[in-house]
Amino acid sequence: MISFKKDTIFNRESPKHESDPMHGGVLAVWGSPGSGKTTVAVKLAKYLADKKKNVVLVLCDMTAPMLPCICPPTDLEIEKSLGSILSATHVTEALVKYNMVTHKKMDHLTFIGMLKGENEYTYASYSKVQAQELVEALRKIAPFVIIDCGSYIANDILSAVALLECDSALRLAICDLKSISYLSSQLQLLQNSNWDTDKQYKVASNIKPNHSIEHMTGAVGSVSFKLPYSEELEEQYLSGNLLADMSMKNSRLFRKEIEKIAREVFGC
């Protein structure tokens, strides 16, 4: 567990990086539980890969590993684990490259995540040093890095470091009071660390026709992007096939918002 005392993760200023977030960079995707973080991260990564951009997608969740849930296992070249990276004494560029998993049909898309059956106790514990070294190594390896953060950053060092070290962040929430309450609680941790609010984009996610955006924006402030509910997308998530194309009518608006996010955050 992360301590909140002086000089720990949530009580320091993040270093400024020279990379221009409008031409690549590191994007952290974070939000309340069930807000669609992984879905958005995967669809953004696919959008970039389809445009022949080299992108690394990091899946932080160690409680419920998401790597086995985004595409059929036969589409992945090898089985390597995020745990092998973080459990090393020092995280090097070579170590990260060795443990990256490439998609067989999408040459520009690479993953880093935990494998099926693994959890946070499968490997040796790690500190913020390894997490910081991982993010820095990723900057050298690929021009586009998307980090799918866990919701509970108080107990997730990698997700917390990713939010502090990233060039920009998507902050997802769904249109209910529980989601808004959750974010209000967790944001207190980041505010103590002088988290750069200018690099955040607030996203209303999984919006259904009966949802009221007005009460949500009143609670969290202005929203940069609005991601509508898609039945097709939900089916892809449930079947573990998030890298499939979306073709149904109710997916068009979602697809357009993903394109808007990519243009705003990455400049492409």
C-alpha cells in the first residue's frame, strides 16, 4: 500500500518532459470502476495502430488481468507478463521490449499486461522506482503510449505513477452519483501532489438516452468528450473481442468521439 506521508508518491511534483503531447506521448486513462477505461484505452490504441502509428498499450490491473479479455489468445504472438518487468531490481529498455506482446494481425500494436491466472502476489513487490523506470523506458520505445490505469490508485503504485508522469490524462465517469462520488474521493490524493489539472480531459462515458449530462457536469465541471453507450461495443467487451471493428449504427457516435480524442490528445 502507498503511504501518503511526506516525500511519497502523492506528495511530490512530477518532472516536466520535453515530449510534445500533441505529437505522441504518454496518455493515462483513469476513472471510476465500470466507467469503460479499458474499452476506451483499447479503442484508442486500435485507432492509432490502424493509422500505422507504433503504440504500446499498458494494462495495469493486477486484480483482474485484462490482457486475456481484449482479444482471442491466438491473436497474440507470445505470453509475457508485466509482473516480470516490475519485479526486476531495475527496469531497463531491453527488459521492457523483451516482455512486450505483439498482436499477430496488427504490427503496430503492442501490449504489456498481466497474464490469465496471475495477480499482484504472483511476483515480487515493486516500488515507485520500477514504475517510474517503466514509464521512462516506454517513452524511448514508442511514440504513443496508452496506460490503462486501475481505479483504486491508493493501492496501485503503477497507476498512481502513470497519472503523475503522463503527458495527458483522460478522466472517465459514468452518469451516476456513485461514479461522481468515487472520483471526488480519489481526486483528493492527486490534488495533494500538485497534479497538473491542465493535462486532464474529463470524459462522460457510457451515456444512455435516459442519462442526464446536466447534473453530471454540474458536479464535475465541463466535460471534454461524451462517449455514448453502444450495444455492439458491450458485446465486444463481453466476448473479449475489443479489437474488432465497429460497424453498427449505434457505434458511429462512439467511433467519432474516439477520433476526436486522438486528434486532441495525440494530434493525429
